[in-house]
Amino acid sequence: MTTGPARPALSRLAKTSIALEVLLGIGALGGGLVLIVAPRGEIMPLPLSALAGSPFETYLGPGLILFTVLGMGPLVAAWLALRRHPLAPFAAFAVGVALLIWVAVEIGIIGYSNEPPLQAIYLVMGAVITVVAVRWLAEVGLPALDRRNAKEA
């Protein structure tokens, strides 16, 4: 049996990123699916009045965004990291920033709620994912610049 070249071990930052992205992705897929299936708050007790002043009349739009951007997006980013793809740190950064934007917009539209403290938890998670991604990028460097420099040498 022929085996290919050994993959390099995942760094601590890559492992942390993968764990957070999978946790976020699974939760967002579940939450997004509930909002898509029951967009008027039939399953998750969310009042439609909370959407006043937003572009949405029901939770279908937010559910689709939650499912795709914050559900599938982090899982794709985790997959890239597991494949040791050079864009994985950039994907992790995009996930962290997307989560921070999501929570900021949510707080702006429906206000801050500490019962349960999900907004605070996801703000912290978004910040941690973003910091991990920045540190990971600093650790591995910019792949496009590395290739150009390698050709010049």
C-alpha cells in the first residue's frame, strides 16, 4: 500500500480554531434551521415584535443567514484547517469577524439580552476566533507573499 507524504501536525492555534468553528457551526446550523422551519417563533419563543425596525418581518431571513454564514461557513473553515489549506487562517478570521458583526447587528436591532447571556457568549467567541486567526496568520505568514519570495530567491 502506498502512502502519501505525511501531513504536518496541526498547530495549537489551528486546533483551537477548528474546535471553536465546529462548536459555532453546529450551534448555528441548529439555530438557523429552527428559525427557517418556524420563522414566526413557533419553536424558539422569539416575538416578531423584536424585528421591528429591521428589514425582516419574520425570522426566515435571519435563519437563512445564521444557517449559511455562521453555520456552514465555520464548518468550511474548519475543513480547510483540517486539510492544512493555506487559506484556513483567513477563513478563521472571516468567521470571527462575521460572528462579531452578527452579534453587533443583532444587539443594534433587538437590543442586548442577558437572559440567557448568548449575545455575550458569542461576542467573546467571535473575539477569541478573531484573535486566534490573527495569531495563526502571524505564525504561518502570508502564503501569496511566501510564494513570490520563493520564486525570487
